[in-house]
Amino acid sequence: MLLSESRQTTFGDGAFPLPFGGMQGNTQLTQMNYYPLLRAQIVEKGLLEKKPISVLLHLILAVTLLGLSIVCATLFPPLSTVVFAVVGGFGSLLLGYVMHDGGHRQCSRDERVNNLFGWCATVFLGTSLIAWMDVHNAHHNQPNHEDDDPDVTVPFVAYSQKQVHSAQRRPYRWFIAHQTWFYVLLLSLVPYSKRYYGLYQLMLKKEKTAAVCLDLAIVLLWHVYYYGGLWFLFGFWNMLLFTSIHQAALGIFFGMVFAPNHKGMPIIERGEQLDFFTRQVITSRNMHPNPITDFLYGGLNYQIEHHLFPHMPRYNLARAKVVVEKFCKEHGVPYYETTIMDSYREVYRSLREIADYARSQPATVAFLREKLTFAIENAQQEVEQFLEKSIHQQLDSVQYESLKRTHDLACERLTAIRTRMMQASEQRKERLQEYYREVQALVQRMRSVAKQRTGVLIKA
């Protein structure tokens, strides 16, 4: 699967509020597909042209830094082991940028060259290129979508109130309620989660192509030469010390680079309709550029430009910024850029607000509310879909069964509410009764639709 910079999805007319830092009020955007106009300007300036030599130099620098960190870590253990494990973490971060370039097809027009760079990086990272591309493509297609973006659908962190209610199990809710404290710890575990999730996805693939087998071999062999080689150089305990700090530093570095890109920006809820251009711009955050920032962040501080043109080489993003920022201003689309420190403050603020909200919500009511919300939303969608049809048009058997399944699900929720109401306090009982009436009204409406359109009454 390749990332497509020409993906142009228009969802129709509508508007979307922008409740994020730096934007005051309820700004509304008219849905228009501006992307082809902008892309024509980018192509005209030659900003999509690629030079493999640039990525090769970055790869050489990253491997050299990682290698030197391992050599220097053997000099004066354990102090040098700790210090240079952190340095090695930064070297691995640079390798991550090379993998990112290869996965995005930024290195060359030849797909084989892009794959080569990607796999060269994974040899040192132990991460599946194919699995990473699958996940990263989903993120690029639906950035900050609370259901469809894998980067915001993680078990122990929530980025929206709906995700708080979706965390039904108490351990998840407890972590979310204290996520500002645990966020850095979770980042330190990211290399492990990415690596073993990728390995799991490769094992699940039914069609074991040559690329999948190569990817799988790299991930498995990496464990042998990474842990085995360092054990040989350092001894067992220093190997554990170096690898633990190295992987933790890599995860934290990754988080420091990737979290400011989207966290704290608008979360797109299910049903929100945005065209490709607007969706990519308003969910992304740029950081003020300079040569040092551009190097440390691998060009990802130009996140808006990167999301609009994922195939664009990173050395062209600065020139593209001038074009994109001017274009957004001309068409009234908010282009958000801030400092590095302010971006971290905004990320922390958004995490803290959701954590505060999670602590304010009783777990039992939140659990039930999520279940009810699911039933209500599905029932409403089914009912509205059928009511749009002509009054004389009959439902077919498939439509009837779909409506009945939704009806039965809503009835299950009614039973659950009645059980809860018998055990709830007076204050909670009032809230439960409100939910009960809402679901009950939908059940009655679905029965009416079925009777009207099929002549058959749905029974509880």
C-alpha cells in the first residue's frame, strides 16, 4: 500500500468548528476541494522532484551516530553506557526518519529504491516496514479521527470525551484519568509496541509474499544481532542497561517529535464531513522553522505541508510552506504554526483537560452512557435511512433484518438500564431515566417504521 498524495475526497457541503488553541470562537469552514489548485502550484515549482543522495547522506549519518554510541558506551561503563545509550536513541530517531522517507516514497520515483532505504533503516530499528506503512497510511487518510486514526485510538490514552466513555475497563479509565503523569512512560514503551504489533500483523498475513517474508526475517534477526551482539560487547547486565535506556530514549524522542504534530488539534468525530484539503490542514500543527529545528525534527515541523504532500522530499518542505501558507490565507483556511515549547504546552493542556474530565465521570455511568450512545447513534442512522425513502416504498428483507437487529440491541440497552435503576442512587436514577426514555422513543419509532413499510410488527 502506498501513500497517495493525490487522494481527493470531497464529502459535500458543510461546516466544522475549530476549538483548538490559537483559534477563538466557533470558526466555520465551507467545504470546497481546493487541493487540485494547490497541487498544481506545487508541481509547477518542481517541489515533488526527488534526489536519493539526500536520504543516503541522512542514512550514513544515522548509522554512524548509532555505531559510535555503541563503541563509546564500552569505554567507561556503566556511566558511559547510560550516556551513549541516549545518544544512540537519537541515532535511531534519525534512522526512523529514513524509514519514514522510504515509506512515503520521498527518496526516488523508483519504488524499489524507496523500499531499499526503508528496509536499510529497519535493519537497525527492528521494526516492520510493511506493518508501519499500513498503520501510517490509515493515519494520513484520517488524521485525528477518533475512530479511524490509529494514532489516537490507543488503550491507555484518550484524546476526546467520547474516548473516555469508550474506556469501559477500570485499568484503562484509571490510566486515562492520570494520563498526564504516565504519558512519558508510555512513550518510552512505543518502540516495543510498534515492533511487536508489526510482528503480529506480519504473522497474520495469509499471503506470505517475498516482501512480507523479508520484513519478517529482518524483525526476527534484529533480536538476535541487537541483543546478542550487545551481550557479547557489554556482558549481560550492561546489555540490559544499554538496551533499556536506548529503547526508552528512542520512544521519548519519537514522542517529542510526533506528539506536537497533531495532539491538541481538532479531533474529528464520526459523521463530521471534511474535504481532503481542510481535513489535513486543520488537524496539523507546524512549528516555527529554522535549520536546527528542521534537522532535529526531520522536516516534520512542516506537518501541514507533509500531510498535504506526503511524497514530497523533506528538503523541499520549507519552500512548500511559503506556497501553502499563502494559499490557506487566500482561501480562508486556518494555517496554525507555533513555537516548539508552545506546542508541548498545548499537548499537555489537552491531555490534562481530558484527564480531568475522566476523573469527573463515574465509571458505571460512563460505561452505560457509552453503550447507550452506541445504541442511539446506530438506531438513529437506521431510522433516518429508512425514513428518507418514499412513503410508498417497502423495505426489503435485508433492510428489515438490519432494522430488527438495531431494535433488539436497543431493547437490550433498556433491560440494562432497568437493572441499573434498581441499584442506583436518586441522582443517578434521574440520569438513567432520561437515557431510558430516549432509547424507548427510538424503539417505538423503529417499530412504527417496520409496521408502516412491511406490515410486520417488530416484537420485543
